[in-house]
Amino acid sequence: MSLLARLEQYKGQFGADAAGRVAALLERVQRARFRDPEELIRLHETVLYLRAYPQSPRALQLADEILHAFGDRLEGIDRKPFVYADVSGIARTGLTTNFSHPFAKSLVERHAGCIGIDWDKYEHADRLGPILARLIPEAFEDWAIAPHPDWRKWYDKAGGTLEWLIKGVTPQVYDLLELPLRWELCDSAASRSRARIPREKIFYHEGRLLTRKDVSIGAEFAGPKIKTRRLRAPEARRIMNVIVDASAVRYRELYGFLYPDLANVFHADLGRGVDLYYFGVARKWRLPRRSYHSGMYFKNGVPVGYVEVMELDGRMEVGFNLFYTFRQGETVWLYIRLMKLFRERFRVTSFYVAPYQLGHDNDEAIESGAFWFYYKLGFRPESREAAVLAEREAAKIAGTAGHRTSARILRKLAAAALVYERG
């Protein structure tokens, strides 16, 4: 068995013996060279998982050392395999995408030297014409008369920067430009390899991870309330910068991350090394009917996923996403803790999961069997037809060893929303 395969085996294994073996393997990894891009990706994701779920202080230290120097391993390596959404954001890689104005503005203000227009992928450069003609008087003649002006030339000639361009247009005009931005991560703290928030007390896993049989919604709801605190403005801004970066390197933008209410950013310690930062949207951007909140959760300082919720009359819709790297973690426990917090904070009487989260027009949710994740927690279909089908399929699973629900059946089950109502 290869060194990497042996290390992967210890994801989720804990105890003194496992901690010692993981530390020994990580020491060997520090000295080893990997030249295959796929192996490097596997290595990065394994070590990042071990950093979030460390067995010992030594394992955490070694994982951080490997990740902080990970960019050195990519010298001379083909970077194309590193651009896909499930692995993007590794140190000294890059990505190209269209960011909405709030994200683009935030990223350029903080990472200006690493972000620029990807001209080779810009299919709508002509849209810059009326903008640059207004910002650069000498370019007006080309815009008015020339059949095919070279807008990149005018942009460069004027010493154009993204910050200059973003300040020169309204947010609506910027979004219509559809600028493909190239972000070279270098060894930035924004990379997934280095993204962290400070945490004084690390939770070291000395026993096995919590599974579905270890937790229940009823028991969690009956437990002590989860304490929260409102962040002061400087801390709120620092946390939001980390959240924006962690989302952007994964090609993701949530409505709440675009327009956060920075005066009302809250922190909740969910336990077991998990911190949640959540917030609503600024007054100007609030939804007309539903109350909207979003947030990101961190495991021992590492961003591991996000949540967005919408509430109306005690009924809350929950969108929950755990980043690919960490889906072998304590997902059920974490989800129930989030339900508990939002129930306490917003007086929720029922929770609702939309069809998209279950697999409607969402192949990723079908492949992961998302429907059964919620069903086994106690959520039930609103549709009578889906409820009957789910009961029939659950009986097959219970009575037939190795039975797996087909994608066709999962799509039928995902056609209706799921609801959890206490009792």
C-alpha cells in the first residue's frame, strides 16, 4: 500500500495508536515527493481533512506545515487538474470566473496584485466600449467610428486596473460586463491550503466520530441552549473577508455573502471545535417576505461548509452544504446542531428542505443520496405519493442486504419537499 493510501486510511480513525501512526506518516509525507497531479490533489485533501479533524497536537502541527508549504510541491506540475470546483483553491493554483460586483470589489481591494481580467477568455470585450470611451476620452473616437477597437489596448494604455474600473461603473453595469477574472492564489491566506480563523482551544479527536446512531434531534433540542454573541465591527469585517475568500476560491456566491449585515454578525460555538458565524442581509437587500440568514462554519479554524436559511411564520427552509473535503466528518451531528440553533434563535416550529437540495435538477444530491440523509433524521415528504414511495423503498433497504435506491427512484422522491415537525 502506498504512503498516500495508508494516510487516507486514518481519516476517521482515532485513539493514541492512530494518533502516533498519523504523525509518523505525516513526517514521511513531509519528505516525500509526489509528481502526479491527481496524487497531489488527494494528498492535499487528506492532509486538510486531518488538519480539521486532528488526532493530536503533533498531527495538527505537521498538517499545517505541509499545507503552508504545499505550493512548493506544485513547481513544474500541470495546473489544469486543479481548476475544478471540487478541488479549486489550492495554494499556487488559480481560477477564472465571473464574480458579482460585491465579491469582485472585496477581492480586488484585498488581493489586487493577484487578480486581473482573463482577456483570453473574455468573449464580450466589446461591452467595454461605451465604458472605456467615457473613462478614457482618447478612446471615444475608436468606440464611435472604428469597427473593431482593441479595448484591451486602451485599457492597458490608460494604466487600467480592476480597482479603477470597478470604481468607474455602477454595480449593475459591472455585472453586465461579465468580466472573467483570473485569480492567482500564490501562497495567499485565501487559498484552501492556508485559510483559517483563530481558535484558542483546538478539539482533538481522541475517540471515534459521532454517527447517526449517536445523536437525535429530540435529545439535542432538549439540551442546554447554544450561546451566541454579536461581533464588534472590526472582527465582523475580518470574518466576512475569510468567508468571501473561502466561497470565491470554490466558485460560490451566496446571496447573504454578497450583501451581509455587518452590524449583526453573530458567533456560536456549536461544540467539538465547530464555530458558526451567521448573519442576515443589509436592510436595502432584505427579502420582501421571508427572513433570510446565512453563515459559514469552521472546524478547528478551517472553513468546512456553509448554510443559508429562510423563515416565514415559524417555517424555515434550510440549505446546507458541507465542502467535499469534509464529507466524512460528523455531518449528522453538525446538521442537528444547526437546526437547534436556528430553532432557538428564530422560534422555528418546522423545518423544510426544498426539492433542489434533495436532487431535483441537482445531480450531485442524487449521487450522494441526499434524500435519505434527511429522511433518516425524521423529515417526511409533503407529497402523499412521495411518502408512500419512500416507505416502500425504506422497507426494501431494511429487508434486502446491499439494496441501493436507483437514481430514477431518487429523482421521484426529490420531486417533493421534505418537512420536519416536532412530534
